[in-house]
Amino acid sequence: MREEVRDVTQALRAPAAAAVLLTLAGCAASVGPPTIARDRFDYVEAISASWKNQMLLNLVKVRYSDVPVFLDVTSVLNAYGIDNELHISGQAAPVGRSGDTFLGAEGITHYTDHPTITYVPVLGDKFAKSFMSPIPVSGILLLIQSGYPADFVMRVCVSSVNGIENAYGGRYGRPGDPKFKELVTLMREDQSRGGLGFEPRTGTGKRAMAFVFKPHEDDAMLRRHARIKELLGVKPETRELDVGYGSFATESTEMAVLTRSMFQVMVDISSYIDVPDNDVAEGRVHSRPRTPDELMMYPALIAVRNSAERPQDAYVAIQYRNRWYWIDDRDDRSKTIFSFLMLMFSLTETGTSQAAPILTVPAR
């Protein structure tokens, strides 16, 4: 009889051992590495989309004289865990006696995913430094030096050069001096032909950067250089200018660039957002009329449309005051301006917190 019970017990041990080995193998596999490729991409996409929505929402709010609010994603923590449990039970009845012989096994797996995302509002000193302080002149000139069109960068980021004023939107806007348009157009033409450049200097203030006219015998380039110098009010024989922040040049060898803050850039760009005529008529939003000549000289920087229904083909779309505001995905110019604005926010970001979100994936 004991031999019969032993034989049945031996028969039960094999499947039980196999079940235990399979459970241990499952526990040994790490859950962490496979999640990185998936979650990193998903978080980047989600943060990018929310950043675009936040930017457009704040542009529309500025258009309505509302207070813009920015929330930074400072950290993304995601903790994963897998717990496996295996319960095995069995019974062996001797031959010739009543009872059942059986083997029972039960497996339980617990999967946990605990994302923790930290948002920090941009307020106080950080807001003042990031959004209210002027954009550094060196940053603007280096953007031009790196290949961004000079007329585009100057149009968006600069208020005046040697007293020549750029156009500005908003409630207290101005039409802009035709000389500014001519100046930045000439700089763009010279930039495309390698006729001008900017060099960093070891000094500070108005001597931190130099605007250099490249020596050349090409008649068209010589005429452009002569006209640029005439517009800036410097001597014809000048070969380079000390560039720095300021409204007016105090010396004949200076180029004073009055840069805008990021908030001023937002006010200017938002002034071109289309708003419902009823909101203008009822005084809910200010709309400064622009003459055809002004629009021809300084065309709209961005095209943001609005409608009662959600758009179907939008690059970015948000809802505000029961209406949808969006940028058409086929509007390459507006998308470029919008992306440049987001880039400028990244470049002017200051503070002790991490500028880029952190993705940490601990596993257990």
C-alpha cells in the first residue's frame, strides 16, 4: 500500500515542479527595459502636444488681455512592479480505498504602474527673468549666424536698431518705420551671400558682439553695405560695429539693438489672431486696424483661425471662450513661426529647476 501511495505522489511531483520553474522564470524576467522605448516615446509625444496647446492657449489669452499662465513639467516618474504568486495543492488516494486523486495549481500576477508627474507654475522671479527680461542680443545674433534668416529673427525679436523702430501689435502698437523693413531685408540679402557676419567678443555690454562687413569687390554687395551703413548712421568706411543692447547708438561705431522680451513677442504675435467680430464690437477684445500699406510692408506673422466647431486638420487646436482656435496643418509659415516661438521660450528659460522633463523608470 505504501508503494502505491509513493507512486501516485511521484506522479504529482513532476507537473508541480514544472509549474514552479515556469513561475520563477517569469519572475526573473525584468519588466523595466521593455518599457523604455515605449514610454519614452509616449511621454515625449504627450509633453510636446501639451506644450503646443499651452502655448497657443496663452497666445489667445494675451489677445484677450487675459493673464497667461505657464506650467512646467519638471519631472516624470514611473514605477513599475510585477508580483507573481503560485499556489499548488494535491491529494493522493491509495488504491483500493475511497477518495479522489488530484493536483490543483493557481497562479496570480499583480502588475502595477504608478506614474507621478510634477508640474511647477512659472511665477515670481522665474517669470520675470524668463518672460519679462529682454532677449539677450548675443542670442539673437547667434541665431542669425547659425542660419536663421536675419529679417525673420529681427522682425520677431527686435524693437529697434539705432532708433529705427520695428512694427508692433497690440493695444499700444505702432505701424513701424519703413527703414527698419529695408534694413532687415538688406541684412537678409547680404546674409544669403556671405557679406556680413557676427563675432563674439571678450568684453561685455555693447562690446560683447561685433557686426562685421566682409570685404568684397562685388558692386551689389558694396551698394548694400553702403545703404546699411547709411541707415544705421555710421561712417562709410566702417568695417565693423560694436553691437549691444540699447535704444540709440552713443558712438559712430556702435549698433544699438533694443530687443523684446518674450512677453512682448507674444503680444506682437497674438495681435494677428483672428477673433469673432462680435467680441470686437462688444469690447471684449481690442483690435487695432492695419492699413493695406502696413500689411504689405509688415505682413501678419501668424494665422490663427477660430470657429464654433473643432477643426479637422489642425497642427494645434485649443478651446477658449466656447470657440476653437487653431493653426492649419497646411500653413507652413504659421507653423514655422509657432515652432520658433517655442524654441525662443526654451532658450530664455531660466531658474534652478530642470529645464527638460526627466523620465525615470525604476522597476522591481
